[in-house]
Amino acid sequence: MGLRQLQKKYPRFIYESYSYKNSGKDLKISFSFKIEPGISFNPTLIIKNIPKLSLAKFDNLAFHLGLIEMISYWKATCSPEIVIRAGYLNSEQIRWWQDLIMKGLGQFFFENKIPFQKPKFFIAASKKQNLAKPSLVKTSWNKILVPVGGGKDSAVTLELLSAFSKKKPDIRCFSLNPTDAAKKIMKVAGCKKPIIVERKIDKFLLELNRNGFLNGHTPFSAYLAFLTTLVASLFGQKYIALSNEKSSNEGNVKYLGKTINHQWSKSFEFEEKFRKYSKKYLSKDIEYFSFLRPLYEIHIAEIFSRYPKYFPVFLSCNEAYKTASGTKKPTKKWCGKCSKCLFVFMILYPFLEEKEILKIFGKNLFQDKKLLPLLQQLIGEKGFKPFECVGTKKESLSALYLCWLKTKGKKKLPYLLDYFERKILPRHK
């Protein structure tokens, strides 16, 4: 079913309600979304082992979590009208959310060939009531919440925060649906009592995806921004220290006159927008920022190379976790075939012993001829930069040069470095 047919058949998406309650030591948050006619979703979220406190002051944060959650369900039909019945948004907030959807779903629009710039493509309506005030919670200056995925970046943030603070900060690790890699990183880093959240996608959405409804990339880091603000408020954490880098500011491709950036919700633009919105509408006490913002991916890789204890446990390959809308089991290992694997291999190669990097990836990716098209995309020679969390095109080229320098003088270069020496290097001398 195409976009026009879906929009005609399903004209309205409704954020109906949200609710929350204590479930033992946990906090369970539920959302109700509807697409008229006949489609409903009821996703849930469980925040583990919360402190004993009054939940009423967190009502507005729960409402906002539903707003970012709804995007994953709205995109199935891209209904022309979104109705917010669960709470009130003023005109400034509506514009902010429209901007988030337009930029955060850029890749989704591009891949589904959706003309998102047409007038009245997206309309937000809301029920009038008193505007919720930002919450005031008790926080401590030295309490830092660090979101942990399975990759190298959060490990670097944890190590630097621990090593370079004059007074040791109170660091709490946070992980959403933690992978095996994330659990291992938190264990290696010595995270005590990590905050764990379980997000349960409504299975009916996966069924719709399998049946041809629209599917694609959503701004996951924006979701984390709202979720970590709620979590930080519940646990009294003053700072949310993300591990987003400078490289994420570069877009991938132009579409309908706009730059599409796979990493837009990791960019400094989003970070600034969210900080302003959060201070005004969510929490005046919480400070949201990226600790690694001044650094490029290759800088982070060099720092990461100093901590070999993480080499056996980190995993940055997104293919490792894909389930194809629930039709396959995740492999949970480096695939060695995607642009993310190749990029991470490239930026680590200059700083590790060859035996170390081969142990991580299981093989020398520079020997794989099939990866040449991905290499050409990464360095900007062909097509556009892959829709992955990879570095800038110049950064990839610089990394490749460092890799070549490391192997320079060998009798036989690996295939991709030989290609670099013959085809690319002469043009940059």
C-alpha cells in the first residue's frame, strides 16, 4: 500500500492517553495510540528499581515520553493529522515537534520517497488545558547519568569521567534494553547498580511492517533524550552525559532541498534544541549534553585503543542486532560486511597491533574486495555516505591514510589499501 492510499485510508493518528504505576520496585509506563479507523497500539516501558517517591511530579515527563514514542507508530501510515488528546501543547511546542519529525525522520522520508516538504503534510492538534510546568527535582552536582550502548564511545566517556575528575563523580550507568555487549561494558567499567529500562514495542506494529505498511529509521537518540531526562529526574541525577561526537553533525544526502542526516538526533543542532526545550518544558534542574562533542570518531578510537579491557566485549555493528521486524534472530557479532564494521576497523587499525584488531573482527577487512563499494561511499568517491553512525568523509579518508602509512613498505598491501595507494593517494598529493 502506497503513501497516498495509507493517508486516505488512515487520516488521523491519535495519542490517546498514558498511565504509570508502581509495579513492585519498578515503574511501569503505558501508552495508548490509535490510527483511525481500526488500529490501536499499547506499548509499555518498565524502569527498574526506582526510589520510593511521589510520582505526580513526573507526570509531564511521562506525557512527553509518549510524544517521542508515538513517532515509531505514526510512521506506519504517516496520517496527515496527529491529534494529541493525552495532554496540551502550545503553538511553540507544536512547531518544535514538527521540526523534530521533519528532521529526525529525514532518512525515513528519503528511503520511502515521501515528499515531506509539501504544505500540510503534518498537522498537530491538541486538547486545550493548562500547560504543564517543568518539574523541579532534587539533584546533586556530582551525580552523572551515562547512557551505555555496546560500542566504544560510552566506554570512553566512562573512563574519562572517572580518570580526569578531581573529585570522583557519582556515575550511574543507564541502559535501554541492554545488549550483551552493553552489559559487559558496564561490568568491565565497574558500573555499580546500573539503571535498566525495558521498552516493549507493540507486536502489532511489527505485524503491520511485515504486511507492507511504512517502515524505516526513527530518531532513536531523541527518544533517549526524553527517556534519560525522566530517568535522571527519578534518580536525582544532575547531568546526562551522552557520548555523541562531532562527526555526527555531517549529513548524508540532499533530498527535496534538505540535508538528510542519519545521525541528526545525535547532532549538536538537536542537542541545543533539546536543551532549550527541556529547560522550558521538562526540567530546569537536569543538564543534557554530550561529553565527547568536541571529538571526531577517529579521536575517540585513539583514546579507546588505550583500554584493551574493552576489546573483547564491545560491539558496534548494527547488523548484529537486526531482527527484520521479528522474522530473524540477531547474530550478536560483527558481520564484517557492513559500512559500520568497515569504518570501525579503519579508525582502530592505526592504533592497534594487527593481532589485536584481527582478534576483534575475526579477519582483515582490508582484504575483502566486496567492501570496495562501501569504502568508496565512506570517503565520498561514490554515491553518498552510508546511513550508519560513521565519521565524516574527510575523516574516513584520513583514517585510510593512517592505515596505509602503517602498512607502507610491506611487500603486498591488503586489497583496499592497495586500491588506496594506486587510485586515491595520487589525487591527494
